[in-house]
Amino acid sequence: MDFSLTDDQCLIRDTIRQFMEAEVRPTIRARDREEKFASGELHKLGELGCCSMLLPESWGGQGGDTISYVLMLEEVARVDAAMAVALSVTNSLAVYAVFKYGSEAQKERHLSNLASGEMLGAFCLTEPQAGSDAAAIGTTATRHGSVYKLNGTKSWVTNGGESGLYVVFAKTDPSAGAKGASAFLVEPSFPGFRVARYEDKMGLRTSRSAEITFTDCEVPEANRLGEEGQGLKIALELLEGGRVGIAAQAVGIAQGAFEAAASYAKQRRAFGKTIGDFQAVQWMLADMQTEIEAARVLMYRAAWMRDTRAPRVGPYASRAKLYAGEMVNRVVSKAVQIHGSLGYSRESDVERMYRDARVITIYEGTSEIQRMIIARDLLSGSAPL
Ligand SMILES: Cc1cc2nc3c(=O)[nH]c(=O)nc-3n(C[C@H](O)[C@H](O)[C@H](O)COP(=O)(O)OP(=O)(O)OC[C@H]3O[C@@H](n4cnc5c(N)ncnc54)[C@H](O)[C@@H]3O)c2cc1C
């Protein structure tokens, strides 16, 4: 077993770290306060290849492995978690969707714009009445000759209003349950597409989460992704990959919070010593770093399994996402504790990280859903116990 990174992987990590420190860290607190979407910064990361890490070079991507991809997301999230989710959705749920399930014409039309960072991608599965229970979506796609008309509402669409391509899931056969959904590539210029409003969130305040309505939204048949009825299968497969990215986002936020806490513990004085001299603070730091490492190893394992096409990647992606999501919430809470009142102030980075981390046990499948996936696999008979 070899835990070292390749030279290429180190180069990606170092390049992104340098970029985030120089171009993003100086403005992050102000942008969070102003809820300003980082379009310029994301565009520059797109130029560095961060929107198409897993896409083969022949389609304009980086042809990178999943380890490189999670290293990139970790470095972005270490400074700005909201930018990491924009990139995670674009890479895992939009670019990869078109590459894996798209026709040649769909790839020709969309991949180069997505790969270069010209446009971000979005993924529209959740609805006001259907989150964890994705088969319960009510958006319909009714065929009228060579077009489908989409009707319904999607909620919490990351990159909504900022994206050039929306992967939308709708029922083509509402009577067929989970097998009645299909996937579509929708462009915001299509008639009947509307960004209705933006969510007012606890954290990730510089990311966009939109409610989008489709009113007789005309989508050409050529924009259907995959076959009719394959929609939910496609969504769930994409989310397996997405969860490795969300684990990386969690590890990145936790690493950023740990570094801030360790640095503060070395400066802040109380009772004639630095607070890092107190065992209570040392033990918090030791637990934080140990848990971060544990999550990182689970995440690398899931990434490595994807790269080696190992069987049962899904439950391992769920383990990484479950553990990393719960770990980051413990770590950011300790980071706030170590900062004392400063940790409760918007003058500190850990206050923002505390808010940003909370969503990780919720989106791309809640912790409860991850446990369900892991347990189902363990009890299925195919998993070694
Ligand atoms: C910031 C943000 C960004 C998001 N981005 C996107 C996006 O880009 N695209 C998209 O499609 N969606 C997105 N989502 C939606 C997200 O994926 C859903 O919120 C998530 O899947 C949970 O669905 P829900 O909120 O409807 O909760 P519900 O499904 O209503 O769950 C409520 C509670 O019940 C529990 N529960 C539900 N079913 C079970 C069960 N069978 N067993 C045990 N417990 C259960 C859940 O774990 C949870 O605790 C985003 C959400 C947020 C907050």
C-alpha cells in the first residue's frame, strides 16, 4: 500500500492552494457578508481546469484521476466552501453526466464550454415535496412530437441562475414510479424556464441555490439524456461520484478550521500562557486532526475505488460522505470553541466555516440515507462482513 501522492497530484494541490490563498482568501469574508457569487474566481479556476478534472483530454478536460479531483476540491473548500460546491456540482453532476450518458451531438454542444469554465453546470432533482425520496418527483415531461414539455418546480438548485446547462429529472411515465423518470439537458434560454427565487441560507451564502420553475418548457427530444425511464438510475449513479466530492469539501473545510484553530492556540494568551499550552485545547486539536485524517483516508479510498473501477464504490462513497460530513461538524464546533468569543464573531473565518459545514450531512443524500445505503450493502450478501 502506497499513501504518497504523485508529482502531478502534488502540483495540482499546490497550484490550487496558491490560487486560493492569493486570489480568494483576501475577499472571502466581505463576499460572504455581501452574498456575492464568486463568478470571476470560478472562471479563473475553470481556466486552470477545475471544471473538467475527470473529463478526458480528447473532450477538452484534464483527464485527471479522482484523487486529483478530490485534492482540488479539498484545497478550494479549505478557503471557500461555497466555491467548492459550485465546482463539485459542475464536475460530478453536469460534466460527467454529459460525458457518461450524452450522445456525440450533446457532447459536442456542451462539453467544451463546461470544460473551459465558460459555463457552470447544475443538477435539478430535488423538489419542494421530494428530496430523499427522489422517485416521488412530480415534474413531468410530456412528449409533443419532437419536443417534450416540462412542467414542475425544482428547488435548491446549486448554481441556479448562474449555470448554462441544467440536468433536469422529470417523469415521462408518472405511473411507472422510479422507472418513469427521464433526464434532460435544459438550457436557460428555453421558453418556459424560469429562476423563480433564491434560497436564504444559513451558510454557503456566496453560492446560489435557486428554485426553478418549468412551465410548458420546451425541450427538444435530442436533449433527452439516455433513454426514457433511465432518469433515476442516472441520477443515483451521478450522486455516487458526487458524494466523494462532497466528502472532499468536508475535509477541506475541516482542514481550514483546524489550521485557523491551531494558529490561534499558539497566539492567544490566558493565565500567563498561550491557550495551546493547556491540555484541554491540545486534546481538541489532536482529536480534530485525527478525525480529519480518518475522513481523508475514507475519501481517498472511495476515490481510488472509482479510478480502479472496483465493485461496490457506492457504499464506500457513502461511508466517506457520511463520516466526513459528521466529522466536519465536530471539527468546526471545536474550532469555534478554541477561538472563544472571536469564534462567534463574523470577524473570524471559523464562524463562516461553522455555518458552511452544517449542510454537508444534508445535501447529496442525508446522513440517514448514507447509513441506509451502507447497511443495505452490508446485508445484501455481496459484501464481506
Ligand atoms: C445548500 C443546498 C444545496 C443543494 N443543492 C442541490 C442541487 O444542486 N440539486 C438538487 O437536486 N438538490 C439539491 N439540494 C437538495 C438536497 O439534496 C436535499 O435537501 C436532500 O436530498 C434532502 O432532502 P430534503 O431536504 O427534502 O429532506 P427530506 O427528504 O424531507 O428529509 C427530512 C429528514 O427525514 C429523513 N429521512 C427521509 N427519508 C428517510 C428514511 N427513509 N429513513 C430515515 N430518515 C429519512 C432525512 O434524513 C432528514 O433528516 C441542496 C440542498 C441544500 C441545502
